[in-house]
Amino acid sequence: MGYMLDDLVAKFRPYTDHGRVAGYIPELLKANPQDLGIAIYDRHGHIHTSGAVQSKFTLQSVSKPFALALALMDHGPEGVFSRIGMEPTGDSFNSLMKLETFSSLKPVNPLVNAGAIATTALIKGSCAEEKFSRLINFIRSLAPSCYVGFNADVYRSESLTGDRNRAIAYFLRDIRAIDGEAEECLDLYFRQCSIEVDCVTLAALGLSLSVLPPEFCVIPPLYARIIRTFMFTCGMYDASGEFAIKVGIPAKSGVSGAIMGVVPNKLGLGVYGPALDIKGNSVAGVALLQALCSREDWAIL
Ligand code: DON
């Protein structure tokens, strides 16, 4: 497996030239655009790595499935999905409305920013600090003995520049999709996006969402299935359909260049490549995953 991963990383690293590091959070521009790394964490605890596996990066949107897991554990599916939808677009089959238009008084799903901010607002805790420590400790419990830190520079950078998310949070507050203060909820959302990991952590987190023997399940199996389903249908944003067809596994990307993948019953995948394509997904990371999943016949459908 090791040699094969080395070959794949060498083959797909040149693809990083076709992408760009995200700049709308200025601190992310410090990433090396040529980085490409992968880790595989299987259910027997074997780890295989290749490439830029020493690089550290923030979870960004990859944090969303874990905020969702905690919200589901705090409120159950009915509590969560009374506030947030379950559909990739939320529009009817013949709708003419723009995808961005809210068609109901709740965000369409927990993985777009609006739904993720509303999901974060559901995390229980007596104060902001307690809510954040519940989330980061929960993530640590899913990836024991892996690196899980916090990047205060990325947090400050997004907090200073995140006006679009600010607009979303105030809108959500206006339609009563979130309780509590918009700023407090945003602050927790920016913090969760700034949790720092490496490829091995990401792969361990992917494995935690796999189908596992009951004694290894931190996330209840039904909730893990709900989350894998969202990852499969919405995890790669407006490239989710193409990714599902070409790669075929539940995955979640982040603007840092992270992609977390799940091969149910088998393993978790952590890929890092900060040069992004036009839709915000790691350009070399997607190509690498496509080749690997096709070679290993990992597509779930
Ligand atoms: O809210 C944002 O814009 C970022 N903190 C996270 C976005 C993100 O990772 C989207 N991913 N593809």
C-alpha cells in the first residue's frame, strides 16, 4: 500500500499547479500550494501515509459533520431536523428559484454554511467556552492519540473578514432559525473551523464515521449513517454529484484543502492539498482519491 500511495502522490502532485490556495480567509494563503498528502486509517488500526503528512491545516468545513454529530447527540434527529433541512438543494423538481434562495424558514442542509451555522447553534453548553471545549474534546475522542490543535491566527483571520457568514447568521436569527446571539454562534463556528489537524487525524476522523463494531462506536451508528449520507449527497458542495459518480465514497472537503473520506466497514481517508479548484475542493486531492478509489474498488454504489 505504501509504495502505491507514493506513486499516486508523485503522479498527482503536478495537478496542484491547476488550483489556487483559498484567499478569502487571508491566513490560509500561507499554505504551500504544492503540498499533497494522504493517510489511510483502517479498522484494524493500520495507518498508511504518503506525501505532505507532516503539514498541519485547519478543518474548515470538515468540522461540520462533527458539529452535526454532537447536535444529533444533544437533540436527536427530530430536534435537529425541525431546524435544518435534509435536502441537497431544497427546491422542488421543477423549481426555477436560484439554489441560494431559501425556500423555507430553515437552511437546506447541515453542510452548507447556513445549515452549519444553525447546527453549531444547537451545541449545548452553559457558555461559549464550554460549547467549544465540548466540540474539540469530542473530536479528540474520535481520533485518540492523533494531533488535534487550534490555529488562533486562522480563527482571528476569519473572524475579521467573515462578513458573508456574519450576514448569514444575522439572517438566520431574523427568521428564528437560530436561538441566541448571532455573534456568539458565529464565534463558535469560526472556532470550530480553526481546529487544526494533519492527514492522519483526518483519516482517523473518517474512520469514526465508518460502519464500526459497536464497541468502537463513539458516534451512534444511526447518526453516523445520517452524516455519511449528507457527506455523499452534499459533502463536496456543488461538485457533490460529480464526486459521487467519479469517486463514489462519502467525503467532506474544506477550503484549507482537506478532504475526509469514509469507506464504510473498511477505513477512513485523510487527504490534504491546499490548491483548490473553482468549486473550492482540493484539485489534486480529488484526482488522487478518484484514482485510488477506482483502483481499490471502494465506490459504495
Ligand atoms: O465558513 C467558511 O467560509 C469557512 N470557514 C469554511 C468553508 C469551507 O471550508 C467550504 N469548503 N469547501
